[in-house]
Amino acid sequence: MAKLTFYGHATFGLETDDGTRLVIDPFFGDNPACDVSVDDVAADFILLTHGHHDHVADAMPLAERTGATIIASFEIASYMEGKGFPVSPQHIGGGVEYPFGYVKMTPAVHGGKLDLPDAEGFTTVPGGFLINLTGGQRLYLAGDTALTFDMQLLKGLVDVAALPIGDRFTMGPADAVRAVDFIEPDVVIPFHYNTWPAVEQDAEAFAAAVGDRARVEIMVPTDVFEF
Ligand code: NI
Ligand code: MN
């Protein structure tokens, strides 16, 4: 079984069947949704969907302490490499086979500024991740994105889909339901909501709107979902 831990907002931990530990979009210290310290999280790989503060704020402290390899777009990976961290650059549509599984970057429609010191030259496009674990599980982390027609390409390829529902900066609940129609996952995990008043949403109402299209797992910070 793989274990997906929700740390609030857009931060997830993923422990695979073979014990590899991934952290996606590490945002701990400034994250009002979660009390976990970045110092208490283990990582072999750090995946970054895009450069906004609420996705990369704790990437460097976590990489520094753990020695984890950072998987991100070429531009963000180049920045991190310049800071001395091990990286695996990728880009939209491209996948890489890692010991724990195959990771493909998927398109996201959103902003791409890298919110880190001296990073003006490393602005990039945002993305998501489609992760095919060696254990057979297929996880789609949409990242911060609008609803896109591109999501129809994921139909039949995803078991568990993590979708933003916060509205304002990403899809809202109604568009996330349409994304579920496009993707047809077995399980949907909403994220990027209730972190601040600006992205307040009713996850129970979202689950009701998804209805029998998929099972909705509403995770509160530190919840673990096994699949
Ligand atoms: Ni963002
Ligand atoms: Mn965000």
C-alpha cells in the first residue's frame, strides 16, 4: 500500500510500497492549515508543481536537511541546482522513470513566477504530476490549475486524483466536478481550500456534487490515505 499524507493546502507526503518518501509542494512554516514542522518530515524526493510561495516555501530547508532530489520544471530545477541541491529536471508532457515509479509532468493553467530570492530569471510554466507507482497505483496531482480540456487525456489513466477546489486562484468546486467527469478517477481528494478565507470552500458540498462519479476523500491535515 502507498500512503498519502495531507499536510494542508497543497502539501502532500507520499510513501510508496518500497518505502520511498516523496514530498509534494512543501509548505509548512507559513501554512496556517497545518502545525507540522518541515523539520519533522522525511524526504527522498521533493516534487514542485510550480514556483509560488505556497508550494516552494520549505523546499530548500527540506532538501538541505534530507539531501532529497528535487523534481521540478527545468527552470525551477536549474534554480535549485544553482543553490547546490540535487535535481531531476523535467517539463510538461515529459516523464522520467524513477526507482519508485514513472513521473510525468502534466499541463496546468496558472501563474509561473518562482517566489524565491534572486529567482527572476527562473520564471516558468506551472504543472501537475501524473505518478505511476511501481506498485501499480496511479496518482494525479493536478497542481494549481484551471479546468482544462487537457484533463480529458487522463481518462482511464488515474486511480486517485487530487484536485484544487479553492476557487479564486484555481478551479472551484463546480469546475472540479467537471474535471472528475473528464478524468473518471476512482477517488478524488480535494485540496487548495480553507487555508485562508480567500479560498474557503465546503468540501462536503463538493463531495455531494461529485455524487457517484467517484469516491471523495476529504482529508484534514495529517490524515493518511492508503491506496
Ligand atoms: Ni500557485
Ligand atoms: Mn497555490
